[in-house]
Amino acid sequence: MKRKSVPEIDHQGKEIAEVYPYPLPEIYGTSADYALTANGVSIPFTTYTKDYDYASFSVTAGQVTYELTLLDDAEISTYTISPVKLNITPIITGNKMTFIVDRDEYLIIRVNNREKRVVLAADPGETNVPSVTEQGVFHVTSDPYGVVPAIDQTEVQVRTAEIQQALDDASQYGTSHGDGAQGIVYIPAGTYFISNLVIKSNTAIYLEPGSLLISTSNMSDLKEYWFKDSVGKPVTWWISTAYESTNIKIYGRGTIDGNGEALSENGMINNLLVPIATSAFSLDGITIRNASAWAITTIRSKALNFVNLKMFNSLNMGENDGIDVCESQQVVVRNAIGIGLDDPFSTKAWKETTDIASGKVCWPGDPEPVHDVLFEDCIAWTICYGFKIGQGVMQNQENITFRNCVVYDAAVGFGIHHKYGTAEAKHITFENMEIEHISYMNDDNSAWMTMFIVNGNQLGIGPITDVNVKNIKVYEKGRGSAKIQGTKGAPITNVMFQNIYMPGQEKAAKSLADMNFLIRDFNSGVMILPEEEVE
């Protein structure tokens, strides 16, 4: 990759990061509201929804000086920069805002109380970029595949078949070489409208910056996998793994776009990426956007790792969860930003008769628990829950941790919504979390935290136990009450709170009332430990 800026030492002796802008895919428009430079390098700004535009790029280790410009020349009078904990203080000059950040960060900025925010997604610099000439790299636009990028939806099936052949060849290469080898499918910059793909074992997909895999919006080009009862539409697994596969990686700085709004208008919705019945799966640096159903849905899989993940969905389309960890184990989601109407980060477990598991293509094997899951260094912006366990708890969910995460805005900051099923949710940890805004309402919930149990669809009830909530900074508590609400036959037990700082308070809360837990039923063993100095 060509270097775009030269590292140097500033007057404070700190290294200045190199900046690598990502080319804007041809079918995306440039923001009419904002412009951005990073260390003097112009960064393409993508126009997106009425709620936000975004800019994505990579930076190496070192400081980044940003200059954000309002293109209508309006003077900047008010602003917020999130995460608040970074304590970023800009210099304002007319319609320009200048500020310094010490490393790669994902930021959400609001200027002059405008409805349309700014999302800056600075990834860490790429590593292990494959050479197109090295052995085991299958370049899709080269022979024998000859894939032709296009900005319209022509030759979709031909293009898909060519990319699928490259995937199959890469799998065969990796498998034949053994010892964890992977064949690498190289997707260069360009726009590729495609239908369904299946990734087999020992395969890596490298998406070059500026590359765009985008779903066709034609139902006839896509395979129906299941039918979502709540919206009355068929669903496709757009890109999925082969059953019993292993050693799969998707990496680079490209984009996977579900084209969800157009597809939904044509009568179908899509799960964009479905690691199903797989193991040792990883994703690094990819932008996932415009899903019309749960974007990333892990199913009955283990040893999954998602890092440097951007999930840019609409705040105006339902059922567009970011990543739902379903019946999977040993999952890590780290350094991620999730934006969408529905829950960006959640875990769920179902029965074999649930619509998602029993469609035209049933989930393989038997139902499995969710356990050993970590969400760390994540940012959520949603109209629902920022971070959630549930609603499905039809199999046990345990040893799930949410750590060092920020809720930019939500209806509920984080919580456990045990709505469907009789299994347990246990050994759950929320620590080092910050709740910046609670502006929305979801099913009569508007609170920084909720834990509650209901008998949804008469599918039974199950308990919540052993919950640790520690080192929480709440800037807005919400318009409603926080809940610890068990039910007869399914209580909430053994909940520990420590260092919960409510809005405007310098001292940690000493009672449930202090924490706005005004709804409390069928619970026991709730403890509030003494304030402890945070390292």
C-alpha cells in the first residue's frame, strides 16, 4: 500500500501516525455536509443515512490530528465527541474543528445539535497484506476467474460463480498443504454485486481497501434459508461457512454491504455473514453495512474472533442487529463499533423449532449453549439495547463478559432480557462501561440497565444468576426505571454492584434506589460492595 504521510516527531516528542485513506466505492456518494483531513491527508467521507455519515481509514501508531469542516460554512457553536472518556478538546475556528487523538479510535461527533452525526472509524494499520504474486493467492480479477467489477446488477450469477470457484480453489490449496495453511482469495478495489457465497475450510478472503462486496437486490438471485415470522419475509444467508468447516479468515479493509433496504423492498431480508457449524473463524478490519436482518449471525460455532469491526446499519430499519452470538462458544468481539436500530451486540440461544433454526435450511446438529463470550472495547449506538443477553435463553448462556464498552446512545444501555425459554443466564459480567445517552424508548424501557424475566409466547421462564456489575459511569439514567425483575419460579439471584457512578455523582451509589432500580421483584442476594479505587 502506498504511504500517504510521513512519520515525524512533533514538538512534544510524540510520533505522528501515517494515514491511509480508503478509496470510496464508486456507487457510494460523498458527504455534502462534512469534510475531513487526518494529519493533513484528505479522507473520503461517505454519505449514508439521515443520522450519520462516516469516514474510514487506517493509521499506524502515533498521534492523529483531525480537521473536521462543515461544508455549509456554518460556525461551530456546540459539539460532543464520543467516547467522552477520551477527553478530546478541539480547537474551533469558524466552521472547522481541530483535535488530536493519540491512536486509532472509533469516534462519534455531533456538531451544533445536528441530526446527522459524524462517525470517524480509524482502524489500526494493516498487517499481513498478501502479495498478488505469491503462491496460494487467488486473485479474482485475474485468470482463470476474470471477475469484472461493475456498478450495476448485471452478470450477478456469473460473477458469483467465478468468486465461488476462487473460494473453492483456495480451500483446496489450504487443505492440501495442511499445517493450518490457507489459500487466499484476493478481492481488489472495485464494486462486486453478487448472490450467495459459501466459504469452506482453510480459506482466507482478503478485501483490499476500496473493495465492495454488495448483495444483489433481486430475490430470484438469492437462496431462501428461513422465514422470519415477525416481519413476514424470507431470509437469506448471504455469505456463510460450510458445515463442519474450520480455519477461515476474512480480513483487510474492504466492505460487505447487504444492500438491505433495496432487498427488503423487493420482499426479502438478509443475514450478511453467517459463520455456522464452523471453528477457528476470524474477521479483521471489515466494514459490515446495510443489513436488513441480523448482520453477523454466528450459529453453533466455536473459537471465533472479530476485531476492528465496523457495523454501519440504519437507525430506521428494524431487525438489523449488528452481531448476534447464537449458540456459540469461545467468541471474542474486540475493538468494534455497532450502529443500527436493533441491538448491535447480543447473545441468544434457541430451540430447533424456532423460526430462525427451522427454515428451509435447518441449523445442523442439536441446540447448543452460549458460553465464554467476550465483548471488549466496543461502541454501541442503537434505538434498542447497546449490549444485551437475550431475548432467547432457550439454552444456557454463561460466562459472558462485556468490558470497556461505551453506549453512545440507546433505549437501554445494557442488560439481560430473558424473554424466551427456561434455561439459565448465569455468570454474566458488565465492567468498565460508560453510558453516555439514553434518548430512546424500547418496549417501555428507557434505562441505563435492565434485568428482567418474562414468559414470552408462553415458552416458559428461567432464572438469572451470578451477575457482576462493576465500574460503571452513567451520564444519563434514562426516562424510566432500571429493573431487577424476576418472576415467580424464576428469580434473579446473586447480583453484585460495585463502583456505579450515577449522573452528577462523584461518589459511588450506595443503594438500589441510588442506581434508579425502582422496579424490583423476585430477587435475592443483591449486594452493593463498598467503593473501590479504580486503577
